[in-house]
Amino acid sequence: MKSETGALSRRGFARMLGAGAAVAAVRPSFAFGAGVKVAGAADSRVARSAPAVVRLSSNENPYGPSPAALSAMTDAFGLAWRYPDEHEEALVEELAKMHGVGVEQILLGNGSSEILKLAAAAFTGPGRKLVVADPTFEAIAHYSRACGAEVAQVRLTSDYRHDLQKMFDAGGAGLVYVCNPNNPTASITPKNDVRAFLSKLPRETFALVDEAYFHYVESSDYETVAPLVKDYPNLVVARTFSKVYGMAGLRCGYCVGQAQTVERLRAQAAWDNVNIMAIVAALASLRDQSHVEQGRRLNSEVKQTVCAALDRVGLAYIPSAANFLMIEMRRDVRPLLAAMRQRGVEVGRFFPTLPTHMRVTVGTREQMRTFLDALRQVIT
């Protein structure tokens, strides 16, 4: 995308910030061992003034956005004064083409978290409860309670699948939320289970399947349900650019559904809800599949290395289909979280349903060496 008259060029931007700072701030390396240890650090001055922290707490992609996305954002600096309508249309068209649906079946969100908020507003409320797994991503339960809805929580099965039969039996649901792969467990619910569940769900009950982590799945027992929206008017599938695309800070997500279902969500959304930088970065990311494949490969390689190290010290973990691990520490994990933080490693928060588990994002190889060193110290 070409900048309009008066736009700041990439060269000018680099000169303004200082070339070293600009590169460090926006171009993370894919090389192993090149992970940034100081959260938010753009140059060595920040590193000297702030304590070194390895941030492995939010399931972020440590390799950052595609170089094509960074370039697109730079080219769009001069568009900041304009509303994002035409660029939004371009992204929606690209997503519709990718999913083989009409543009009226795609809705962008300010991150996929906004899609969850819109679904809560559209499909839950007094007398229309939300049914979720326990544990799962908590945001939608928060949104539904704000709408006056009851929230029914159904424990995961012993092997950390969604117990879809019990979720079905909960009854009275306006919306059932299925996070697959699930956060915080990184586990999958098998494709046949999900298909069977959707086939018997009453049409007045909507299903929101959150596929934030689907790019990372390697199991043949998993499938995206996005193609099934053609068969189910009560199905919505949420996706995000926050994970494999490395755009968590930009906030861009979307959903796919039948046109009349998407329209119900659209009625709850703010106009121009996604900023122009996020839109152009997302569009460029979709066209750079090599970045996705590289991110998938690096995540898989580093995760295997970490799992092997955990095996050697006798720590069990839930088999992971995502970019994070849930490790069984065999004790109350809260003191361990604090001890890790004292050693400069920030891991995931405490989950009451899994009080002895520690969630850790899979970072770069160097970051995970730092994590394992700290972990060995706190468990000895």
C-alpha cells in the first residue's frame, strides 16, 4: 500500500527513532536465542534501566508479526487521519475468499475478544444462560454476567476435553462456548465429538467455537469447524491475529457465520471498531503464509525440547496443541509463580480449577532455557 501525500517514509521513521531502536522495536528475529528478554524493551537503554523479565504469561508469539505486516503498517502511517472503511472491506474480502463464504458472513473485531463480547450481548441475557467449560478462557463469562446472564460451568473431562454431553444437558442456554484448542489447558476436543454436538444442538441455542490457537494444532483428531457454518445457522467461529500472526498488541480478530447470525453480532458492534494499522497488518499477514509456517515450526520444535526437559525432571504436563503448556507441579502453584517472578520469569496466572498446574507460554529457545533454569531452582 502506498502512502498518501505527506506520509512519513520508512526511512524517515527510522531516522527519527534511530535506526537501531526502530529495528529492535519492530523486527524480532526468528533466530533461536534471539528472544527479547526485557518485556517492551526497544534498545539497550531500556534494558539497563529495567529489570530483565522473560514474559511467558500471555500466550503471545515471541517472533512478532510478519515483516510484510510491519512494512504495511509503516506504509499506512499517513492514513492515520482516515477512517478505515475501505481497508476493512479489503480485509473482509480476503477473509471471505479464504473461507469460501460471502463478505456478509465475516465480521471483524477488536481482537477476537470483542467477538466474544458481541456474542454474549447478542445471545445471552436474563433467561438465556451461557454454558462454558471449566476451566476455559474467562472473558466470555465476564461479558455474559454483565448482560445479566447465568453462567453454567461444566468441568472438563479427566483427559481435558470439553464434556459436550454435560454442556448439552445444562439446558436453557442462549450460547455455548467451546474453546478448541482450549485455554488454559492447550487440549483439544476431538472433531467427531464437536460434530456430534453441533448436530443435536437446538437451533435456538448458539454455539461459539473459539479457534484462536487452531494454527498450532498437529493432531489428526482435530478440525476447524469453520466450513460447517454453511450447515448450522446457530454456529459462529472466532479467529484471531493475536497468536500465530504475532499481532496481540494490534487487536484484530474476526468471526465466520451465516449472514443472519453475523448481522445479529454486527448490531452490537461499534462502528469502525478495528484500527487501520491492525487492518493493513492483518491483510499483509494473510498473504505471507511462510511466516505462519515458520512460526508453527519454531513453536513445535521448542515445545518438544521443553517437554523433553520436563520429562527428564519428572514433571507431567497436559499434551499441548497450542503455543503454551500446562505443567503439573504437584503442589499449590501460587508460591511457585511468585518464586519464578523473583527469578525474572513471568508465567501464567493461577487457575482455581487446576491449582497445582503452571501455565507457561512457549517462547524462543533462549527464553525457554531461562525458564527451565528458573524452574529447576524453584522445585529443588
